[in-house]
Amino acid sequence: MDPLYAALEQYYGYSSFLPFQEEIVRDILRKKDVLAVLATGGGKSLCYQLPALVTGGLAVVVSPLISLMKDQVDALVTQGVPAATLNSSLPYDAMVRTLADLEAGRLRLLYVSPERVVQPRFLATLREAGVTLVAVDEAHCISEWGHQFRPEYRQLSVLKENFPDVPMIALTATAIPEVRQDIVRQLNLADPAVYVGSFNRENLQYAVAGKKDAYPQLIDYLRSNPDRSGIIYFSSKKRTEEIAERLRDDGIRALPYHADLPDNYRHRVQEQFIRDEIDVVCATNAFGMGIDKPDVRFVIHYDMPRSLEAYAQETGRAGRDGEASDCILFYSPGDRRKNLIALENDCLDRPDLYSLTVRKLNDMIAFCETVRCRREHLLRYFGETFTGVPCGACDICLVPGEFIDGREIAEKIVTCIAGLPGTFGVTHIADLLAGSKNSKILARGHQNLPSYNSGREYSSDQWSSFIRQLIATGYLDQSSGRYPVVTVNERSRAILSGDENVRLASPKESRARGGMKDRD
Ligand code: ADP
Ligand code: ZN
């Protein structure tokens, strides 16, 4: 029997590999550097654990979270693998024991924090210990393009200098090209083999629901799924506590989780969730990394995340056991404004990051406003072509909304934008079409433009929705920046020729579309 398969069976009890695992492990055994971009649940840990097990060498694993390291090490030790972690939370005698094990060559896997692994004395110890593989987990933390930048990851460039002949593997679930390039460059990976797995999570069902009446919709959902547990994400710490309390009053076993709660409280929430003693965690995005609960049946976003990376990662925590699970997002068109203001504050000392984060926000909104398959949209964002539309597991494919022939509407919008003396945002254009008499229109004399009031059959809000749908489907462009403006492009010109078959969600349907319906 192939020793690789024998080890797979012996240590893990599996008889086959998940996609790319085998290729990655064989590359590492050939001392090749690897960049592995695999979705959450894709089986990344095995990629660096197995090589250490079959060669009897020592793999050093850099990991950002103490809890994450602890869980992995506990699991390995249970399987009889000599594994250990070194981090600041360790008692002195445990640390001494681990260092002794390390020096005596007794360890196969050593998990360390990025801060520790770059200390010169520790690097010297590692060189002595004969490292055979360096693995950098959650490698997107090295990149400012990602959504979880950790400055201490930047120092990891010293790893390659210290271990020039040791293969290095970087692992992440973040697929955008900029992040990939950053990882390769910052870690100095030598001509790495790059593996990008599919990000399609077939067992996840996606839905976007209107934010109006979010709470009643939420409670409805929870009541009709009484035996399921899941995570509800909020953007505000305060709201996690408020809604958790309200849910408890309504008989749901829910607890809050955010960064300002005491360590021991957070730890307890996590444990209770994993042991099914509570059903719902109302959390900020501080919750999740390293929570290994395979049967999370739903992830609900009470507030929209700020990027599709964050959305994919957070929803990715649902259904890791492969069973059908729900991802529901509450969205209101007003979210854009709220987020822009918050982003502006966050970027005060990093103005260079502002336009990038706004672009990501716009991409997130386009996902909420799309009238096509959400799965296809999400995968396309991550550079993957999905050919299975209708996917059968998103709100749009399941309950196709009512569509109208949007040719005439699109034509009015494009004509209006093309005839504007300058560039303007969605709301202004919508106001113009609807014939609003607001001060911004009057101050500019826009009530005298030919397009003014040409769309009086719809309200300003409805026009805004149409314009956003055209942006989402690429018929119009929208700039990033504090005041994004809408402009025409090649595809908008095609609209004027009347050949494009533009479909638009019918106005009453365009915001919320029964995403909370039961699967059957
Ligand atoms: P990731 O770190 O990419 O999110 P994990 O390493 O936690 O993924 O693995 C996800 C799940 O897949 C785990 O429950 C793991 O035991 C399982 N798994 C990993 N490799 C295999 C395999 N070859 N066959 C079956 N299950 C696997
Ligand atoms: Zn779909």
C-alpha cells in the first residue's frame, strides 16, 4: 500500500483525499513550496500535518489564534500524534517540557504564534531542532488587501531566510488575487505550486431578506427550526447583547459574544455552543475563527458584512459537516450609507485603504441587489465560473421573483445619465427621473433637463433600485470613493440600441424576496 494512503488511514481513518490534498502533500514531500487556497472545511490542516507524520520530521505551524492552536493540538494528541503548542498562555513548566521535547526531536508538529516564531532565540532553537516543514495558516492575515490584516504576520518574511531549504506552505481560504500575490511575495515563497480549490459550498443555501421587520422574520425562522443551532452576526457589540436578551425573552437559548466581553465569559459561550447547551450565538465578527462546530445549521447576518470575503468566510462556518444549512442576510438599501460613514472613520489614519474598502462594500451591495443566482455571483467574485444556474439553493433560483421587461426603464436611465452635465450618484439620478423637487435638483437647475420627470411612473426609491440592479449586472459603472458616481459604459450603449434583454426585479419585489421560506 502507498505509504501516504497508509498514513491517511492510520492517523485519520480516511481512505481518500479531499480535492488537492494529495497533490499538496506530494509537493511538500518533494520539498516544493505551496500556496493552498481552499475553502473553509476544505481540509487544509491535513495538508501540513500528514507530511510531518509520514517523514517523521518536524512541522512548525504558524497560527494566529491560541484557541485555534489548542484545539488542533488536542485533536492530534488524541490521535496519538506528538504535537504541542508554544504560546504566551502556557504555564512555565509546560513550556519547559515542550522545549525539551522539541530539542530531543520528539515532536512532529509544533504550533506557534507569529510573534514567537520570529524571536531570534527561538529561531535558533528551531534551526537546531531540524525543522522539515514550515506552515503558515490563515496566511491572508499577511495582506492588507484581506479583511483580517495582522501586522505581526509581516515579520514572517524572516522564516524563509532562516529555513531556505525547508519547504513552506501557506494556507488560506481567501481567494482574491491581490491577497494571493501578497502572500507569495511577503513570505518569499520560491516558485510555489498554487492550488485554488472550488469555493462552491453545495450544501449552503443563500438568501437575502429585507431588513424591515428583521426581528419577526428571525424569530419566525428560529421557531420553525427548533432543533437547529447557528450564529447571528451583528456589526455592533451592543446589538449582540440586546438581541440575545430579546431572544431569551422569546424562549430561544441565545447568548452574546463580542470582543469586550470578559475572556472567561466568551470562552463559556463558545463551549456551550459547541456542546449544544445554547442554540444561538449573537456575535460580532470576533466570533468564529477556530470554532470547530461541524453542525452549525445557519448563519444569519442581521447586519450586512463589509466585503464578500467576510461574508463567504462567515457563512462558510455553516454546514461544515456537509448537511444542508442556511445563510440568510438582512439587507436594506440604507446600509450603504451607514457603512460608508463607519468606513470613513475606520480609515482616518489609512486614507489609502479607503477606496479599496469602498469597492469591497460596493461588491457586497451588488450581491444583495442582484437578481441572478447568488451562488454564481459569489463564485464569480472569487474568480470561479459556475455553470449550474439555476443552482436550486439560493432565494433567487428557488423563488424566482417577479421580473419585468426592463428595456424601457434601462433606456430611460441611460439616456438620463448620458445627458447629465457632470457625474452624479444613484440618489440624484433617481430623484431626477422621478421628478423630485428637492434642493439639490433645484439648486443645479436640473428640473430643466430633458430627463427630469421622465420616469414619474415610479418613485425615487424604485428608480434607485433599478439603477443599482443595472450596476450589479454590469450595465452601468459606479466609482468608489466617498461620493460614488454612476457612469455609462459599453454595455449601457447596447441598451440604447434596444437589443439587450434587460430583466429587472419588479418594484414591489426588489427589496425582500421571501428568503426565509422553508427548504421544503
Ligand atoms: P479547513 O482548515 O480547511 O477549514 P479542516 O482541516 O478543519 O478544514 O477540515 C475540515 C473537515 O474535513 C474536518 O472535519 C476534517 O476532519 C475533514 N477532512 C479533512 N480531510 C479529509 C479527508 N481526506 N476525508 C474526509 N474528511 C476529511
Ligand atoms: Zn442560485
